[in-house]
Amino acid sequence: MATKSAKLITLSLPAELYESLVLAARDRGWTAESLAIDCISQNLEMALRHRVLIDRLGIVDQALIDLAAFVGEATAVPSGSGEGGFDLGSICRYHPAPSTK
């Protein structure tokens, strides 16, 4: 399975895990080495995707904080005035349906 760009690493596995690996590989007609490589590849890809998702969650969280700060500032009552803050209805794309009462 080695290719020109392949690198060699040595893994030390607990005996129970090694036996499970050998049995699973044998059941499928694979070598233990090829099954181990597949498992490592799949887990690495999953870990990378997980990291990307966590990073994106951080971006979304920050955007929500920024949006909440904007809404808070836009609707704040100016100090010293008895009037309400900015009417968000004037900039909102979607308006509630007229009441039928």
C-alpha cells in the first residue's frame, strides 16, 4: 500500500484493540494495516470538519452579539428625552399583517 509519497509511522496498540483490528480486517478481506489507514483517514477528516464547524459557530455567535448590540443601540431611549428610540419598523423589510379586528 506504500506509495512514493507515503511516510512510515509505527503505532503501539493495546492487545485488545489490535485483536479487534485484525479480526475486523480479516472479516472484510483486508489487511490490518489498510483498515488502520482507513480508520485514521476517516477520523482525521471528521476532526477537521468538526473544527470548521466550531470555527463557524464562533463567527455566528459574534455576528449575533453584534446584531444584538445594534438593536440595543437603535432602540435605546436617548438620555434626557421622554421619547422612545428608533422605530425598527421603518427599516424592517417584513411588516406584520394588518390586524383584522
